[in-house]
Amino acid sequence: MKAQLPITLTLLPPPEDRRGEVEIIEEWARGLDWVRWLLGSVRARTEHLGLNGGGWQDFTQGLFREKIAPALEAAWSAAHEGDLDALLTADADLSSRLSPDESKRSRQAGAVLLKSTSRARYQGVLGHFRDQITAGRCEGHLAIVWAAVGNFFHLSLANVIAEYLRLEWEIGTRDDLKRREPNFGLLTRDVLFGRMREPKAL
């Protein structure tokens, strides 16, 4: 099923706002900072996720590109269409692709994210998916849960992919004092167009 990206409406402050235009635009550009707060519980309670012992390139070219990115896209499309069956299928498909260790970490992180968003109202397909997980009818992998949560908060597929990559990088490199943040936007674009660039090009 082909996903249709939602229309994005940008609201800037009224003219009487006394801040300078540059400051206003910079603040607007940081508009997705709240997503880091939303994923904060996963970041705080997850010791390892997909980027576990290997390098960033190995992760993005391997586990992420081959297993997680397709799951994010399928789950976001399913949630966007309100299709619970497709969301369950995406979760089951990811279960079949992950190793036992990957699957365990993914389910644990998914449970943390579900718990932190449990009080949101009018959850629609996310709420139905939550019920299926509670009933033991599906696993509730992080990529699937995050795609459904992201869609619930009206994030585009590109935002969902970029923020998943950022979460993986922050968890996997938090003990590295010399870490240098990659270009998540560039990686996301290349995922959406079916290719990955070498990290040296970031």
C-alpha cells in the first residue's frame, strides 16, 4: 500500500514578537526537539539496541538497512492508513528477521515506549496495536511501536526514520566522548531512495 505523506503546516510567531527573525527561524528549526523527550524513556532504560558492539557503518548498512528500515516504512504506512492487520504483519515480519538477541532488545525497548505513551488520548490504531500486544498476539518491536507512535503524533516517515537513527546512535555511542553526530537527514534521504552513502561522505 502506497503511503501518502501528510501535509505539514508551519506556524511562525506573530509580527509583534520582539525576537529577531534569525532567532525565530532557529527556534522553529529545533521544532522536533520534543521528540527526544518523547523517546527519552527508551534512551534512559535501554543499555543496548541495534548498534551493539559493531560500528555505525556496519549498523546502517546491515541491520538497519536490511531489517529495521523496511519495518519502519511498512509500519508507518500501516499506521497512516489505520490498518491494524498490516501493522501486525509488519511486527511479525520483523520478528522473523531479527536474531533472538536483537528481538529481545527490540521488544524490551518497544515496551518502554508503549508504557511512556499509554496515557495519550484517542490513540486509534496505536491503541488497538497496544491491545494486541497486551493480549500476546504480537511482539511489539520498537521499530513498529515507534512508527505507530510517530504517526500518532503526525510525524512524517522521514522524521520517523531520522529520529530512530538518532536514538540508535545516542544509545550506541553514549560512552564515546569523541563521538561525532552523523547527518541523519542525509541517511534518511538515502534510505527513502533505496541506497546508503558511506559514512565518510556524511
